[in-house]
Amino acid sequence: MTPRSRFTPQVLLGLTVIVVGVLFTLDNLNIIDASDYLQYWPAVLVAFGVLKLWHAMRDGRGWAGGIIFIAVGAWMLFERIVYIRIEIRDVWPLMFVCLGGYLVWRGVTGARRPRPADGDAHMSAIAIMSGINRGSNSPVFDGADLTAVMGGCEIDLRQASIAAGTTPVIDVFAFWGGIEVRVPEDWTVVTRVTPLLGGVEDQTRPQQGATSKRVEVRGTAIMGGVVIKN
């Protein structure tokens, strides 16, 4: 298993809050004008995207979320630096270019990887202005990569199981969308999702005794929601 990086989205969010606090303090002391720096806040979105891509290079999950973060942040930052107003109705077809490029990349790189004997062991779902409802009954479930952009993903894992000694990772990215994951009663869920104007809710029933079956849910919810339930 690839060791988890200590530089997580939570750390980046904490650093952002510290910087904002320092800027407001210096503004109150009449040393700088905070508005001159806060206008470049989309740089934080780019930083989140780069961090997500860095994590994706380590474990192969979460590419879509990182690309969307960088694209949106760079677009908004470009408008503030160059002072050129770009209407979304003029550039919205680029969404198809980005989506097509992502699918081509997934197809090319995916072909180089050996196909697992159990095709349901790892799940990948992308819902863009649409809905996806999938399930898995794999006895060796090893993780999932879920992306919802103005859409919804419903994943049912209640018939799946986890191999002994493993901790699958479910990487989620919800942007103006929702993701719902149903897990078995005997799974312990560790939630590491960062909400930005969104919400994360773990509705699973607490385990009465010790269990060796653990799953980690991590990712980001921007103006969207992630729900884990039994």
C-alpha cells in the first residue's frame, strides 16, 4: 500500500486560513490593503488541483477532480491578472474538450495496467450533469474513484467484502453534485472528506465490537454533498 502523504487538503485549507488571517491583521494595522491580495483567491483552487493531481500520481485515483480544480481556478485567476472578461457561454464547449481528453487519457493509461481477475474489485464512475447507480459484489473490493459534477453517483457496496489486511480507499469529488455510498453493516468507515461550502455525512451505524474491515473515504465536496450509509 502506498504510504499516505501528510500534506492533505485539510493542511492546505489550514494554511489558507492562516494566510487570510495574516492579511486581515496587516490590513487592520494599515500596513497593506488586504483586498489587493484577496482578489487572487482562485490561486487556492489551483493549489488544491495540483495537490489532488500529486496524490493521483501516487495512487492513480482522483485525476478528474484535480483537473477540474486547476481548470476553474486558472480561468478565474486569468481574468483577474489580465483583466479580460470571458463569458462562460463563449467557452463552455471546452468542457467537452476537457472531458474527451480525460477519457482518452484514462483509456490509454488504463490499457497499460493488468486487468484484475475480479472486474468489480475497483470501481470508477464519472457523472457530469447526469446520474449513475452502480453496485459491486466483489469479495476483494479494493477501492473506488467517484466524480459527480452537477450530477449524482449512487454506489451500493452492501454485497461486497474486503480482503484481510487491506484498507480500500474511496476517492470522491463532488462539485455541485452528490455522492451516496452504501456499505455493509460490518465495515468501519474512516471519513477524510474536505467540504467547501458543501457537506459530508456519515450515517453508518457504529460497530459494537472490533472489526478488521475498514474503508477510508477521502476527497472534496464543493457546494455538493457526500453521504455514507448502511
